[in-house]
Amino acid sequence: MPKKKLTVWNVIGTVLVAVGLVWLLQGIGLFGGSVMSGVTFWAIMGVIAIVLGVLVIIKPPSPRK
């Protein structure tokens, strides 16, 4: 895979991890001041986003032919 496409996937993965971390921390109540704070749904979604982000960074999707 060309380096430029790998960089794009790395950015997408990093954004997913960052957003997932915010969602997780809000969901468990460490970030307050939002309707998402203390809601278990957002903690679960945060973990899912983090896992997906890490997977995208480690093994980006291969192009289809």
C-alpha cells in the first residue's frame, strides 16, 4: 500500500482512538458537563471506537480489486 494511503489510515485510526477515549471518559463520568456524562452507552461506544481505531492503525483495510 502506498505511504500516502497508510498515512490517511493512520490519521483515521488516531482520530477514532481520540474520540473513543473522550466518549469512554464521559461515559464513566470523568468528563462532566455533557448529557453524555455518566451514561454507560457512551462508555461502551468509546471502547468500540478505541478498538476499531487501533485495528485500523495496525492493519489498514486492503484495497479491493
